[in-house]
Amino acid sequence: MKNNKIRKICVFSGKRGGFGAYIPLMRLIEKDPVFQLQIILGDMHGSNTFGDTAKEAKRFFPKSKIVIIKMGAGRGDSPVIRTENLGTCLHKAAGFLSKLNPDILMVHGDRGEHLVMALVALNLGIPVFHTQGGEVSGNIDDVQRHAITKLAHLHFPETETAKKRIEVLGEESWRICVAGSLYVDRIVRRMFTNPVEVRKKYGLKPEEKYFIIIYHPDTYLSQKENYRVMKNVLTAVESFGLRSIVIYPCSDPGYQGVIDAIDEVKENSDFLIYKNIENLDFLGLLTDAEALIGNSSTALVEAPYLKLPAVNVGNRQLGRDREENVADVETSVIKIKNRLLYVTSDKLFREQLKKCGYRLGNGRASEQILKVIRGVSLDEKLLRKKLI
């Protein structure tokens, strides 16, 4: 392994949220003369079904090399198709990574496509650096996240608790650097569309109260069951008489059931439906929303730093660390309604929101990670992992 004077850092993203979190770090990499930024996009980024978010990435980084892996996301909703898409990702990634020949590949979180990319890089002798390892959640993502940890050579968990979990998995302590959350960096930098502008852009009145709804499929539920849960969410929220920004789910199996439920309310003016909302607009909308409803990790990561109450529906985030802004609820209409009423009106709950925004660091994760990237030796010791 050569320690090149200019290090080629390849960042992979398969989903809009992860890409947004990496923007501050990628901008630091792009500006630094000792680095060359490469970007590979897969899964949802190359799919019209999910908003073709690769276009957004190109607007953020017009000067950097961006490669898009067309995996087939959106061509059908079943575990078999999802698995075939991951196979496509593996096949195409081998060629792209071999050609780009990066010094480091950065992967994020818990998605299947990130697991595939880590496996490809491992076999090509490319060091894998992993952010957001060591977390716990109740979805198939839980298993995938820990599998990525075992493939990765360097870890950037968000908290000390996550670090301990990585150590329990047998990773050497010197490979682990607690950096905080990249998602928080944008909030601390106020890197988002201001509330006045974003309201105007999405047709919301200056003082209008609104909700944001994001429900991703629970991979342990069927398509039919995911449809039922999303329908219950929409029914419960509609009873409050406020407009809601509804955003399409991710591409996990079961997504079509969620989309079908959304399609049933597309003529209802109370629901403003979007396949995707650009990252900086999304954060701007979060700053002024009354509540976030669904099961997105946004409730546990960005929302506490924006003092935003969140109703977490179902088990997708089961067992994951959270702050006082999150209220968990089962999937029935009446329970969702009652929980939403609680987070929007209970004085004690509203008061505790002021304490939120501490678990995931101070918004300097990008600088911390870049410091490690700059100093780490890309040698045999890094590549040759051992179980302890």
C-alpha cells in the first residue's frame, strides 16, 4: 500500500440522507490540495422512482468525478429483486473501483449497497473507512451495519456507546475514532435553506403549521403490512387538519406498499407529496415543522438538534439510542393520533425538547474525520485485520 502524496478519497452513497450528511466532509476534501474527491452513487440515486437524486449530487459537486451505478432500484419490490440489485451493484462496482483506484473508500451506516461496496473494496485491497458503525436498530439494517464493521479497516462511530459495541465485535481499539455525527455538521453550520425561503418554495404560508411524514418499509413486515401501517399514519395525521409534507420511502423491500398508500391520498390537498426533497431544503423544512411522523432515523439524528418532536411508528428503529424528542408508538390509527397529540401539546414533553441536541457531538465530525484521513498510514498494518 502506497502513501501517495495526493490521496484519492472515494465516497459512496446509495441514499439521499447519507449523501446529505457527507456534504460538509466532501467539501473539505474537495478544497484540500492533498486530496482528490471521487464520488460513487448507487441504488436510489440513479432511480426515477425515488427522485433521481444523482442530479442533486452533481449540482453540489460539479467539478468532482461522479460515477453512477445503475442497480435497478425501482424496477420492482421484492426481496429477490432487491438481492438481484445488490448483485448488480457488486458486479459494476468492481470495474468502477478498479478504474478509479482510490486510496480510501468511505461507506456509511447500514445499507445493503454499502455492505456490497465494502466487500468489493476489501477484495481489491482498498482500505474501507466506515461512518455510523456500532448503532443498534430493529431492521435488517442492524445486521448489515455490523457486517460492514467487520469488513471495514477504520471506524468513525458517532458515540462512545457505539464505540464499545464495535469493540465487542472484536475490532482493535486503534481502528476506532469517535467523531460525532456528520448529520449534525450541517445543522451547526446552518447549512440549510432558511425557513422563510423554504416555506415559499413548498407553498406553505408564513405562519402555517405543518407536519413532515417519512415512513420507510420495515423489512420484517410484508408489502401488505407496510401498506397498512402507512395508511394508518396518513389517516391519523389527516385528523389534525394540518397540511403535511409526505416524502417517499427508501428502496428497502416493502416500499411499494408504502407508495401505494401515499398514492391513495395524492388528490388530498392536505398532503404535499414528494419523491425526494433536496437535502438543504429538507433540513430547512425540519426547522419549522410541528412534528416528524414515521420511522426515519431523522427523528433520532437531526430532529433532536432542531428541538423537533418526533413520533416514531413501529419497530424499524427498535432499540436504537435516542433523545427526549422521540415518542415511540405502535401502528394503530388511534395510538398514532394520541401520540401525535401528546408531542404537540403536552407541556412537560415540549419543555424537555430544550435539552435535546447533545448525543451526537458538536458538529465538528467532518474536521475530526479529515484529520484522521490525513494522518493515517495506508500500510499493511491497516489492511491486515485480526480478531481480538
